[in-house]
Amino acid sequence: MAIILEKGQRINLEKKNGSRLSEFCVGCNWGAIRRSGFFGFGGSSHDVDLDLSCVMTDKQGNLVDHIYSPLYRVDFLAKYGMPPGKTDSKEFALHHSGDDLKGDLNGNDELDNEIITVNLNKVSSEVDQIFFFLNNVGREDFSQIPYASIRMYEGTPSRVKEVFASYDVAAEPQYAGKTALLLGKLYRRNGEWKFSAIGDAFPDKNLCETIARIVNNYAK
Ligand SMILES: [Ca+2]
Ligand SMILES: [Ca+2]
């Protein structure tokens, strides 16, 4: 049984057989918004573009690396002092599957739309915390998105072998007006990696605001 994470919960990355989780996927699955038509005809779907991203900080809480969509405009990022997007961390320990712009158009396909693969054994020694967060590029807030969940699992982006932990994040009134969500962080403690499910939602206009918030309020 996978662990169903709750806001604020901290977990070890220890598996049932006593070994430790070191290579896994962090994936986010979400749905486009369905609008039904008259008498069941002419329903339409409204694309939902969530972006799963992560930033890495060192022991002092300084930003040292990032993964976010290369589709973000370079001039927009530069206004906030942020470098261009990329899908690999510096040491290739983390990799993003690519920017999904729509969400599931025909109901929940149970597959993650954006996935970051993680190999903790390859993470640079300067990295102390890895924060995972979601931004909605569109105008709707998380309470309007039919479903969105994040999970950690072993396997590959196209084949889920075993789910280690999962966390549901959308379609709840508490997310009204919220367009960004800090899902959680991987962090080192006494030489071991652990995971903390943060689950805080914000009304941020874009990912640069969320990154600034993480660095200023969570990383130190
Ligand atoms: Ca996206
Ligand atoms: Ca999906």
C-alpha cells in the first residue's frame, strides 16, 4: 500500500523490504476542465496547463539549480533574475519529461502528465533541499481543476512499478483563488534523504513569484 500523504507529513524513504528509495519518479496527473453541453451534446473541454517544476537550494538556502519548462520566455524570466528553463539538473540527477500544455482531455487516464525522474545517488553534494511545486499557467484556480495529484513511484515515466506515496491536491474549496502549490521537498538529514509534504497553496501569478517565495520563506 502506498502512503497517502497529508499536509505537513514527513516520511523516510524506506521501503517495506528495508531498502531505501533512491531512484524514482515524481509525477503529476491532472484533468482538463469538462463543460457539458445541452442534453449531453456538444460538451467541450478547456485545457489546463499545470507546470511541475523544482528548485534546489544549498545548506544556506541559496538557489543552486532548477528545473522548469524551457517554454517560459527568457525575457520574462530575466525580469525576475531567473535563468532560462531546462529539463535536466546540472549533474543529470533529475530530469523533466516535458511540458504538458493541456491535461487529460478525455477523463482521468491514471498516467502522469508531467514527471520528474530523480536519482538521489547522483545529486550534487552542494544540494541540501529539492522543492517540488506546481503552477497553473492559465486563469483558473486549483479548486476548478477536476483532479490533480502528485505521487512518488518506482518505475519509468511510462510504466509505474510501485507507488511509494501519493498526494491529492485539487478540487477542494480551500484551493479557491490559489494558482500555485508547493507540494513538498526532499531534504538531507544526517546523510539520508527524507521527504516532507508541505502542501501550501498560493495566489502567485507565475512561477518566478513561487520560486522567490520558496527561497525567502521555506529554504532558510
Ligand atoms: Ca505544463
Ligand atoms: Ca493524466
